[in-house]
Amino acid sequence: MKYKIKDNTLDKLIELARNGDMDALEEIIRRQQKTVFATLYYLNAKPDEIMDLTQEILFKVAKNIKKLKNPRTFKSWLNQIIINQFYDTLRKKQKSAKKVCIEGNTDEKINFDIPDYTTNPYQKAIDKELEFAIKNSIYKLPDPFKAAIIMRELQGLSYEEIAQATNSNIGTVKSRIARARLKLQEYLKPYLS
């Protein structure tokens, strides 16, 4: 039966999953996990958190697939879950951030444990100069531009789907994407000339 499941379109899989077909749901998750991971990779500067966030998002998809009314809106629905989960996680971290007082006696030796993400094996494997430059350039973008350009250029979503996922109008989405492209060209000019 799984072979037949793999041959179905995403719309058909969503319909089957909404009706309780676990094989269809498993296939949706399998197909979408790379998209979720890639989106988080470009949104999040900390690769060690991406796997956990990906699992949380895919769990939410599985849990809420029956609530999706129109299978054609799946991509924007998924992106809305990704963005909401990503920013919820950021907000939780900001609230729980511990403050460290660095004042003290000059005779005291103060040690800080600061994680070094550059030594991550995953990061080393993908550390090609241009890809690194693109990633860093995307990080520099303001959050609304960043989300819009990732959904458009990396996921291939339409302006309408992006507008729905970000709760914006199409004109705003087009403007954000155009401005993000200009900024990226500016940031990447040394690498492209």
C-alpha cells in the first residue's frame, strides 16, 4: 500500500490524511521535512536547534491536518506554522534569558562558556564560501523581508501564498521581496563581481 501512497499528489495525500489515513500522513511528513528544515536553516542562526524545531513543526502538522479546510492552501498553512513556531521559540528564549553580572573584584577571574557554532560538523559540511555568504546576507535582512524571500526563492511559493502565511496583503509581500532582493544584491556584490 505504501507504494501507491507515494504515487499520490500532495492534495490527494492531504485528503487521505484528513480522513485518518496514517500512511498518507507519514508520506506528507516525509515529503515536507526537508522544506521545514531548509526554511528553519535560513531563519535560524543556531543549527543545533533546527532539528528540534523541525520535529515540533511536523508534529503540529500531523496533529492539525484535519483542521486544514483546503488542501491547496497547504504550503501557506505549513509556512504559517513554521514562522509562528520559530518566532514563538525566539520570544520564549528572550523571556527566559539569564542575565549575568560581569562586575566584580578585579582579582576575580571570570569565565564565560560561549557556544561555538562554527565548529558544528553540519556547518563544516556546508561551509562553501558563496553559500555561507548568502546565508549571512539573509540573516542581515529584517525579519519580514527574510521570511518573504525564503518563502519565495527557496520554497517557490506564490505571492498569494506568502501573503496568506504572513497575514499581509500582496502589495506588501511584493514590496518586501523586491527590497530583500536589492539588499541581498548589495550584500553579495563583493562575491558576485
